[in-house]
Amino acid sequence: MDSINNFFSKGYGKLSNPSDAFPPPPPPPQPSRDRRHLLVVSSIFLLTLSLLFLLGALIHESTTEPPPESTNLLSSNVTSSILFVCRSTHHPDSCFHSIASSVNGSTTYPGDPVSILRLSLAVCSRELDKLSGSLAELGRGGSSNAGSRAAVEDCLAQIEDAASRVADSVRRIGVDGGIPNDDVMADVATWMSAAMTDGETCVDGLEESGSTAGADDQVKEGMRKAREYMSNSLAIAVNLKKIVREFDAELH
């Protein structure tokens, strides 16, 4: 019995340190030196590749639409004036290029907002006349589909009506150097808005009839340009008073 008591009193079989029963887990394996080096090199490569793609996109964007040659002949003041006025439009690039081309290197062009609006309207007139010619030519070519022929005729009538409204706007503004009053600009805005509606009606009619004229490349391109140019003129007309005020403050 004494030997048994001595056995337990000595604490035989007890752990000297309770934490020894649950040893700590081994540390997670660390990546080898070669693997760390590979990760660093891969990250640098991906970053470099991304920068090259970004640089390529910027270069492409800067060279996709160079300015027409005629703009090289413009004075810096006229170029700045056209850019300033066109920034109020929804299509500033087409606004600038079409108007700058119309100036045609003139050294006497005044470059004020009202003169730029007149040129914008002149651009509309020329494009609508070209579009009318394309539609008339398609109409003369005939079609086996009576509905298609009627759609072309209706479209031509709408485009001619749009051209008439642009001509009314030009006459309403006049040719003197003064700034048109609010009533004049309200009429111009109304007529240009109606001209844009005429263009939309023309396009809708061609699409609904399934006319091949709507798929003609020359007609499609003419429609696109005419709508952009009319939109530009409308935007300049609506914002003319603000444009003149900021133009005088910023550029003169």
C-alpha cells in the first residue's frame, strides 16, 4: 500500500507542462526564393503590358481623325474661336472640322460666334442638298417595291423641307455683323429643331418600308452628317447668348 501511495504522491505520469499536451502547429510553408522571384517578375511584366496597351490606345486616338489640311491655314485666333463655339455642341469634332474646312484659309474671316453659326448653317445646307441629290438619283432608278418608292419620295420631301427651314434660319439671322435678338434666335431654334425632326421622319420611313435606300452607303453617310450638322447648328443657336458672353470674356 505504501508503494502505491508513493507512486501517486510522486505524481508519476503527470505532465510537467500542460502545454506539452498540445504542441503548436508547424508554421505555414514559405515560398522558396525562386518562387518569390518569379512572382515579382510576373507582376512587373503584367504592369508593363498594361502600360503598353494604354499607350497604344492613346496614340491611336490621337491619330484617328487628323484635322483637315485647310485648318493648317487658319490663324490661331480663328481656330480657337471655332473650337470655343463648337464645345457647346454634342458633336464638337464634326462641328470644328466642317466649319474650319468652310473657312478655307480665309485671312479676313472674323471668327465671332454669329459668323460661326452662319457657317454652321451653310454646312447644313450643303449636306442636305447633297443628300437630296442622292435620294433623287435613287428615286429615278426605280424599284419593284411600290412601298419602297413611296418611302424614298417621302424622304426626299422631308429632306427638302429641312433644307428650306435651314434657309429660313440663314435669312432670319441676316448678314450684318450684329448679334441677333432673342426673338430671332427663338425662330432659328424652332426651325432647326423642326429640320431635325424632318430628318428623323425620313430615316424612320425608309426603315419601316424596308427600302434599299436606307442601306445605301452614300445615303446613310449623308444622313449621319446631316443630322450631326443640324444638331450642331441647333446647339449653337440655343446657346448663342451664353457663347457670346463667355467668348468675349475668355478670348477677347
